Amino acid sequence: MASLLLVEDDNTLAETLIELLEYENFHISWVNDGQKALDITYVENFDLMLFDVNVAFINGFELLQSLRDAGDTTPTIFITSLSDIASLSRGFEVGADDYLKKPFDFDELHVRIKALLKKRYSSENNLLHVNDFSYSLSKNELYKDGVFIALSPYELRLSELFFKNKNQTLTKENLIFELSQGEESSEGALRVHINKLRKIGLPIQTLRGIGYRLESS
């Protein structure tokens, strides 16, 4: 189930979008201002983000600019009533992947969301890179300087999560949930496997009390 962040201060529109997107099997986190959005991105990772522009405290343009400057590459669609060319240009300048003007048809939004998610995860022949490491999505294998590294299934799943969300914080709770597939899934087990990945050189940082982050230099 793909996880989406919705930043929208129109309660009626937000509730409608949540109902429609949940029906399409998306998990939705909703906040109504830019500061709350920035805060939640530090503790949760998302597959895609939907931003209104005219929201309180930090507007959508400034919010996405801050996230992109911090290395967050999560696909993002602006959904806004701003229809002038200057706003459209600004949206793409700060790193938007798409821009949809209100009012819009939900089916069109759904098509655009699916296209961006497919683009994000369909690159079977591409490798995800972090420094001198690379992770093959198609082969489910980790390499360092092109040399294969043997890992346990648990460590491979953990590596995949980190590489797909590089430069983003993954909470301990989310990691344990994602990795609990019939194997040990305690916080202690998670630490053991993360330490093994660190020993081979993966630059995994600890955010005390929150989780972990694979940092690409």
C-alpha cells in the first residue's frame, strides 16, 4: 500500500480526497499547514506527496524547496488554485514532479499519481546509488564498487528500504513493521542488522529516539 502525504487546508476537499484515495488503496496522512507537513516528514517516509500552495506558516513552494534542499526526492504534485504561468514555473523550479490546477477531476489526479509511482519504482535495469554502494532492484542485490556483497534476506530487505528512501529518516516503528515477515522483528534485532550493514560501510545514521537514515554524500 503506497503512503501519501496530503497538505491541504480546505477540510471539505481534504476529506473528499482521503475518502477517494483510501478507496483506491492508498494510505493517507493529512496535515493542514506547512509546518506540520515539515514536521511529519522528519518521522515518516512517503511514496508521494500532494501539496496545496496557499497553506499557513510555510507555503507549499517554500515547503518543497526546503525538502529538496535536504535531499528529499519524494515525488510531489502541487494541487492548487494558482493557475498563472509564474506560479506554474515556480512550482517546477522548486522541484515539483507535476502541477494540477483546481478544480480538477479526481480520475485525472489518480492517473497522475499512478504514473509517478510507476516511474519511481519501475526502473528494473537501474541501480540505486549511495556513495560507492549500489542496490539492484531487479536482482535484489547489494554491491560495493561493483563487487557483490552477500547479505541475509532480512538485511537485503533493510537495504532496499534504505536505498529507496536515501536521505530520509525511517522510524524504528516503520522499519520493524516493514521487516516483520515471519522473522525476528524486535528493536534489538533491528539494531543488530543495522550494525552489520554499517560494518560493510553503509553510512547509516542514528537519530536518537526516532530512527535511522541512510545518508548519501
